[in-house]
Amino acid sequence: MKKTWLTGLSASVLLVLSACSDESAQSNDSQVKTPEAQTTDQAPENNTPIVVYTSRKEHLVKPFFEQFTAETGIDIQYITDSEAALISRLKAEGERTPADVLITVDAGNLWLATQEDVLQPIESPVLEASIPESLQDPENHWFGLTVRARTIVYSTERVKPEELTTYEALGDEQWNGRLCLRTSKKVYNQSLVAMLIARYGEEKTQQIVESWVSNLATDSFSNDTKVMNAITAGVCDVGIVNTYYFGRLQNETPDIPLALFWPDQSEEGYGVHVNVSGAGITKHSDNQQNALKLIEWLASEEAQQMFAGLNMEYPANKNVEPTEEVAAWGKFKADSTNLSKAGELQPAAVKLMDRAGYR
Amino acid sequence: MTDNTDQQTSQNASTKRWRFGVLKKVDGFLLWAILLICLLPLLPLLFSWFNLEPELWQHLWNTQIPQLLSNTFWLVLLVGGGSFLIGVSLAWLIVMHDFPGRSILQWGLMLPLAIPPYILAFTLLGFTDYEGPLQHLLEAVGLGVAWLPDTRNVFGVALIFTLSLYPYVYLLMRSALQRKGRTSYESARTLGYSRAKAFWRLVIPLTRPAWIAGLGLVLMETLADFGAVAIFNFDTFTTAIYKSWYGFFSAGTAAQLACILLLFVALSVLVEKWGRGQSRYEQTGIALKEYRQPLTGWWGWLVQIFAWTVFALGFVLPVIQLMVWAIKTYERHTDGTLELLSHTMILAVVAALITLVVAGIMVWAKRNRESASRNLAIEFSQLGYALPGTVLAVGIMMALNWIDGGIASLFGIKGQWLASGLFALILAYIIRFLRIGYGPVASSMSQIKPSVVEAAASLGADQKERLWRVYIPLLRPGVFTALLLMFVEVMKELPATLMLRPFGWDTLAVRIYELTSEGEWEVAALPAVLLVAVGILPVIYLIKKSES
């Protein structure tokens, strides 16, 4: 009796399961396919859907994929997850992977993907022409799509911009008890410190990070927005954040008493630390043609304008201007060191921050 | 004991003996199969030891591990102590006392179970943080904020875990007290024991299996958590696992650290088993008619204030805060939220049902024949609960990919069978939540004393009748509790879902993760409210069920 009961239960469960997967397949189709898709088909011989693994979150990629499908008739299936998880997944799946394209944020992760041998070199005159040299892998495993600057934010009530100069100067005596930082566990800070190592070497960078730590007003925060809230609340006066977080806050509260400062702008300065979100084609992609088509489209002027508007980032394409809001923060000189350094030096940077007691 | 009587009775009822005979032969096999499957994700972790990075270990040991161990130690101590105190005292209050509002609190105190720690963490932190509503309010009424303590430390984190996990202790204690605590306490009182003595010397030891099981769940979840501690930027042992993986790109070291965490948990489980020994407390006599003592005096008021404070902090306040945010940001959710909701619920129902079947087989095998090896197999099958979700997911993913790779090379065809699709995800849920499902069913089974089955047999009930009229009715409460708890847990689960879900199978938890990882806490409130709302229903049902 018990046995039949169990069999019945598992049978019904299987039924539900299979019903569900059918349903999801259908809903997936309807999600990305649009009526125009069939009419504006450019490459009728190849409509194989593209599978994307992305660590950019759904609300930041979905509009692009829908637009791409509308223009080309090529469907896109995607899954979002954290970078390390996606790279591990690609590695574990090996040549059986369904994925064609990997999209992640931060050059450190793109470097890791290259290192773990899950990406293949891309040959594309289109991408070479539109994406600056420093925003792409030297061996073309990945190309940057959007640029974000990690820069200094300060309280307009308690700080004059003339007091600010460089990242390292935030360790000066005058900022004692006035600095707020995000946790060193975030890859953005790891990349920043990695780039400082590339500039100044480990020894000096460790001194810089130690001086930051001794200037901290309070324990480090879990995200950039909280750093800015702490500055607004008067807990501290300066911090380091990604530009788009500032943009979002400014959108919500236009009269917020905060402003961005571009450090390292002097003649011999290295410039503001910038980072990218970027994309590459997976090593074992079955659909390289369409994968390349997608990445080239994402780098196109049309998509780049969308990127700039959606998340207030800087377009990676040289020919596209940032949005008005973003342009209002002013022009700056960006660090032109190749970003793959950020990944190469990331483990060293994390160790260094551990030693310096930066949590 | 159990085994003998069952065998005797099955021999007496000669009809259908063959069927039970066959089943009894396979139960051991099934048990070992379950153990094997549950240990599958641990294989890649074990293999990681072939790839040691001594230099990285040196670094971790010098700069991280002492601090992490001390943090983890204090966190476990505070959360364990806090959950014991709150869970046990509130269960005692509800079972033994009467006071205005009791009927609300008796289920209200279970509701925090519907809020995952990571949601409670970002909600309470958002409420108390700089530029948060609390600080704005305090400034507005002229109290200032300078005196507010910083919550981003071990006490704040411990408070989050305690508030969102104490319901496990409360739930298990409440039913234990209803079953045996009350009777023994009252007998002890009539024999002249003082209240305190009767409580500490009799009730607490008698209900030990209940609160130990509850504390086990609370602490394992605390050790495995990464979400809530990340929001507070508080470093525990799990942090080192993630740091090795994300920061140092060393998946091997991460796996080795996970092994150590797991070893530690397994050892504590064994020590607890060994400490409990063979002693077993069986309820004797009949439960007394329910009588609840009215709460009086200043002490009574204090206790009531305490209970309401727990309810307010663990549920009312976070839900109000979430709803305020949800109303503020609801137009940012254009579409798909309902689809997320239905995915979440389908996954939760399916996973809970399958896990229940697995737990049922284990309980049945234990009932058939109790032996040290079987007990060990059962205990080790449930270790997945202590594994950080991402580590479990990676383990499953790697193991299934090995199998897929094996199939591919064997038959020379390229493709994915096990590693993609719902199979992997459901498997992850089973391995992760078997402990939640096994406990209640096993405890129901242990209450069906052999004498009851013997009595049924001597009254001429055959096996079919004994199943339907003895086992099933008596197991039902445990089965319901297991199902509902697993449903809520699967709904809340994030890391394994994130890594193993097939295309198009996003859940509410996934959406919440995506938004919060971009710092969009307020926008995440709407899916969070939905998650909590769906979680509340089974919790309320659970309480109603245990009341009747």
C-alpha cells in the first residue's frame, strides 16, 4: 500500500515537472520574440538562438536583448548569476556548455574568465574600431561595453574641492576620521587597489591603503549608496564610489549635498580609475557567428546610447557621448593602463588589503 | 524493540508477507542510495585537497582566520543563546499562561520564519541606518542620533539571526511542551518542587530533543549564511570561503575551507548524539486537561512586553518598512513579477513533496531496523543543511557535469542531461532541506509506540489497516509540518537557485538578489513583500493545525 502511495506521488510530481518545463519553454519564447522579428531578418540562414551568461542583472540587460531580437530575429536565452559562479559553471560544463556569450562587470572578472580559458579570441574590425585599446583584452578575449569611473565623492557642505587632489591623498592627516569606504570584498575596490599597485608597486600601495584605514570614520560599508548616505548624514566627509551610484542618488534627491571629484588630474597624474562591463565569446560556443553579431551590436552606437541612459554609465564606444546628466559631472582624464592589469593584480590587491586591515 | 514487534505481527498476518519481506530488504539499499546522493556534492570538495595552495593558506591563516574564528564563535554563542532564550521562554509563555492577546501572539511569534535573514537584515539596517527613517525621526523630534549604537557588529548580526531563526526553537518547543512538558511540570509542582527547579531540572531535560533540534537548525543556517553577514559586512567563516573564491580566484581553497566547516558541523552533531546517548524520554500517562495560568503583576507585564517586542522587531516593523518601500517603488516593476511568484511556488511545492518522499523512506528504514550504521547514514545524509548554498550548488554542478561528461564520452554525443534543467535544482533543494523534512516526520514516527501497533494487530488489523488507521493518522501532523517548513525554506532559498536554475526559472529570491546587489534595496521591497506574504500562509496554517 505504502509503495503504491509513493509511486503515485512521484508519478504526479513528474507530471507537474514536465508540465512546468513545457510551460517555461513557451513563455521564454514569447518573452523575447516580437512580431517584427520575422520581417527584419538580416541573416535568414542563421537564426540559431544565442545563450548568454550574464552577471549584469536582468533589469540592465533585458531591454537590450529584446531590442536585439526585434532587429535581427535572433532569440536570446540568458541566465544571470554572480561572476565567479558563471565562470565556474562554464568551466564545469566544458565543451558541453550551452553558453555562447559571457557578459560581466569589472575587468577583474573578465581577466579571470580569460585566465580560466573559457573565452576565445574575437576577430572583429568593427569592435577594434569602436572600443579604445585600454578597454579591451590585449588578446581580444573580451571587449569593454560600458565604462564607470570609481572616483571621490565629497560633502559640499564641509569640503572644498580644492582640498582634494589624488586617491592617495585621502590618507593624509587632514582626512583623519573623515573618510568612508565600501568593503574591500567588493571587486570594484579590489580593482582600484590593483591599479594602484600597477602604478606605485606593492610597498607604496600598502602604505596608501593603511593610511586610508587609519582615516576611516567608521567600519566599511556593504555598498556605495550607504557610503554616500553616511557622508550626507555627517558621519564622514569624503568617500570613493562608482559614478552611476552617485547618479542614481542624485536622481532621487536632486539637491543632495554631495558632489563628485576627479582625482589625479595633474599633468603627471595617472587619471581617474575607470572600469568596464564587458563581453566575450565562450570558448566552446556553437554559435560564434551570432554571438559576435550580438557583441558588435552591443558596441554599436544605438545600443551604446541605451547603455548610457539606462544605468548612467559612460559609453565604451568612442563615437557616443554620455547622457546630459552624466556629462554634467564634467570631463576627466581616465587612467589609460590596460584594464587586464586589474585582474592580474587582484589577488595581490586582496592580500594587501587584508594585511592593511581594510575589511 | 520496534522491529521485533513489527516482524512478529507481519509473521502473524501471513497474507502479503512476501511484499513486506521484499520491501524490508530494499530499505537498507534505499537508505544507502540516499546517503550516496546526498554526499555527491561533497565529492568535488574532497577532490579539492589534491590542489593545495600553501601560500594562500598561509596568508589566510596570518590575516583572516583567527579573527573569523573568533567572530564565528561569538556569533554562534549569541545566536544560540538568544534563540534558546527567546524560543523556549516564548513557547513556555504561550503553552502555560493566559494573557490578553495570547491568541494573536501564539501564531504571530511564528511569522518571522517567513522572512529570510537577508531580507530582515537589509530591512532593519535600512530602517536604522544613516539617512534611514529612524534617524530622520529622531532628528525631527530633537533627540539627535549621536547616541545611537552602530548596529554593524556582532550584536547587530546576532540580533538579525536570532529574530529570524528563533521560530524553529519556538515551534519545536511549543509542541514538545504541549506533549510532555506540561504534565511533568505539574506533577513536579505537586511533589513540592519550586517553579524554577521544576522548569530547569525537569522540563528542560525532558524537552531536550526538541530544543536541541531547533538550535541545530538555527546554528547551521547561521553558519551557512552569506547574505545577511554580507549586508552587515561582518566576516564569518563563510566569508573566507567566498573571499578565496571571488577574491583570490581559488575555488580549491574555498572548497577546502568548506570541508573544514562541514567537518566541524559533523563533529558537533556526533558529539551531541553521543552526549544524548541511549537515554530516551517517553511520555507516560495522559496529558492533563489544558489549564493556563493567568499572567499577573509587574512580572506578567514585563513578560508580555518582551513577547510583543520580539513580534514587533521580528515581523511587524520589517513588514511595514518593506511595504512603505514597495509602495514607493512599485511602478519600477513593469512585468514578470507574477511569473516569478508562480515559479517560486511551483518549485517550492515540487521540491517539498519530493523531499518528503525521501525523508519518509529514511524514517521508514529507521523504523524497520535501528542500527548504528543506519543512524549514521541518516545523520550524514542531512549534512547539506550546514553547507553554504553556493558551495553546495557548485558541488552539485561539478558532480553532475562529471556524470554528463562521462555519458558524453561513453556514447560520443555532446549535450547536457543532468547538469542543466530542473533536475539539478530540485536535487539541490532535497540535499539542502532534507534535515527540515526529516525531523518532524521522524518525531511523529517516534511517538507511535510499538504498543499501539501491537494493540491494533491484536485487535485483528492487517497491514493495510494498520497503515491507514494507525500510521497515517498519527504521522499526519509531522508530515504537514515537514511539508510546510520545506515549502517556506525552498521559497527563501537563494544561492543554489541562483546557480542551478534553468533558463527562464527566476524566482522572487533571485529578483531580490539582483536588485539588492545593485544597491536597490527599496525596489527589492516588492518581491520581498510577496515572498513574505506567500510564506505567511503556510506558517499560519501550521499553527492552526498544531492548535487543533
